[in-house]
Amino acid sequence: MIEVERKRIVDKKDLPNLISKLNENNFIKSGHFVEIDRYFTRSDIDYIETMECLRTRIRGEFAEITYKPPTIKKKNSSEGITSKKELNLILSDSKQAEAANQLLEVIGLIPVVTVYKNRTNYKNKLNDNITISIDEIGDAGIFVEVEIMSTETNKAQEELKSVEKVLGILNFDILDKSYRDIVMESEE
């Protein structure tokens, strides 16, 4: 499966209307949690430049390591839609994430930033491959991510646009950076 997604910036005043639109259009709240994502890079390849992602994530007792390959222009559309296959390794519990962080550092990877995210997920009742996430990232702001899991990238991109239209978010600004990059910039 390929993850096809786009993030948009949400003005706080628009949040109640967005949540109403989700409820009106077959989306149900499927979880609210804090995610702690610790990002790494290599000394010989800058993952920020290549738009790669290597991170550990903790969500309650859940933990995983994720790698997303470099983004190339044909996989990252001019419309801010990203299509990537990500690799996830599920860890046994959140304590394993700290062990993974230590292991990654011992083998020479460099921690670059930790992102603390309050995330509320909504799943579509009619299509389990559609997830809407409303993310609050500290002082960086509020964002909405529409994510489609699919084997057909072009079809998923069209479906993503259709979902955004139904939710009334087409006029929200597109976020053209990762949360990692936004937090790094705010810490400079």
C-alpha cells in the first residue's frame, strides 16, 4: 500500500466547522493521543535535504520505527500531495522506543528534533482507507492531514481532492513542509 497525503493549515476559528463537516460526512472520531516523534539523520546524507524520514514514535504504550524514502519531484506533486511507501517496524512497547533511539545513536545516526503532536484521528465509516488527522503542534499551529492508503496513486490523489472538497478545506493553505522541518525552524 502507498500512503497518499496532503496537509493543510487550519485557522483555529475554522476548527469547529471542520469537525462538523467530518461528523456530517461519515467520519467518526477513532482516537485522540499524544505522539512523540524523534527524528534522525546521517552524517553523510542529510535527511532534511533528501526529504527522507527516519523516526521513532511513541503513542501511549505503542511504539514504532518508521523510514520514509527520499522524496522526488514526481512523487511529491506541485499540489502538496505526497505519495510514498513507508516502512514501519512495530516495537513491543514504548520502552523499546528509547532503546531504539539509543541504538540509532550508537550506530552513528544523529538526532535532529523531537516533535510533540496532539493528534485526533477520524476514520471514514464507508472506507477504512481514509483517515483524517487534526494535529496540534505546540506553537507551530493546527493542521489537517487527509491520508488515503491505496495501491493506485492517481486514483488516491483524486479521492483525496474529493474528500477535501466535501470537508470544505480546499481554501485552507497547503503545508509544504514536514512537521519535523516546522519544529526545527521554530527552534532556530
